[in-house]
Amino acid sequence: MKKQQPQISEDKILETSWELLGEEGIEKFSMRRLADRLGIQAPSLYWYFKSKQNLYQRLANQVSKMILEEFHSEGDWKEQLTEFAITVRSVLSQYPCSTQLMMMTLPHEPDIIRFTNRMLLCVESTPLEQEQKMQVVTTLVNYVFYFVLDNYQHERNVSAILKNQGTIPGEEMIRLLDSMNEKEVGLFRRMFTNGLFELMGTDGAFDFGLKLILLGIEQVIKEQEK
């Protein structure tokens, strides 16, 4: 009996791509690995996606669509930007490697364009110049992207150290700092031993960084209104 070919579709390919990204990261992701997971030959994928970059575009478009569906705010520009940033962070945290995908793709998909347009609408009511509005949303989204990416990479680094060395990274850091000159690392050592670096990636750290950005925007607006 002839072996039945697995049933695949664009949705199945996208779903399996997220699974593979979550397990192995974007560094090891390939069309061949994806095809193996789907139980098909790699060339079959190109009936649905012209290239790996084209697949990345569609994945980023999915993320953009989810952000738009979850974002709800009708307040002033500060309230809208705050809620938008929180929503972006929340959605990116749900989809493995989605931050990298958003940074590696161009706005050549409909929901990515809608995503950018919705960000711009958050500041449309401000007296900022058009190029300033673009700079505002670029700065904000870069902050959120880096915050999520930094936390994701930190967790992977910690897991790798525990797997390869079997020791807690903090213990290695303390030994290193104790071997260094107080003048060179004193402040860093005190902050580390007081647990301040453990705040990285937390809601509190995210909210404070967001506050700094919003206060900066507000100051620019005040200066222009003088």
C-alpha cells in the first residue's frame, strides 16, 4: 500500500514553525528541520512559502495581528502608548523568538503595516512634527523589543550555564568579583550582591523604563509649546 502523505496547510506550517522555534531557537531553525517535523520533503514547503524569509514575514504578521487584536485603549496619547507597549510585550512573550522575527522582517505584510499605523495613531493628537512622531514610536517599540529580547536571552544563558557547568551563574559571578579590584568593580559588586540585577526583566523595571520614555516625550512637547 502506498504511504499516505501528511496533510499540511499554511496554518499547519505556521503552527509547527512556532513549536520548532520554541524548542530550538531561531539560530537552529531551518526549512529542512521544519519539513522533517512536518514529515514532508523540504521542497514541498516552497509551494506555500517562497523562502525562509517569506515564512518569517508571515510569522511576524501573525504576531502583529495578535497585538492589534489585544490592544484596547481610547485614552490620551500617554495612556495609549503605555497600553500599546504593555500589549506588545505581552504578545511577544507568548510567541518564541517573535522579537527576533519582528526585527528581521520588513513591513511588507498587511498586519505589520496596520501595527505600525496603529502606533502612529497613538501620538497623532500631539503637536509633534511628523518625523518626531515616527521617532517616538520607533524609540518605544525598540525599547520593548530589546527588553523582551534581553530577558529571553538571559534565561537561555542561565539555562545553558546550568546545563553545561551545573553551577548557578550568580556563584560564578561572586567568585569573579571577589578576585577583582574594589576600585574597578566596587559599585557593580554592591549592586549585584544587593540583588539589584535580579530586577532586570521584571514588570517594575519595564514600567520604569517606559515612564522615562513618556516623560521625555512630554518634555519635548512642553518645549515646543513655549
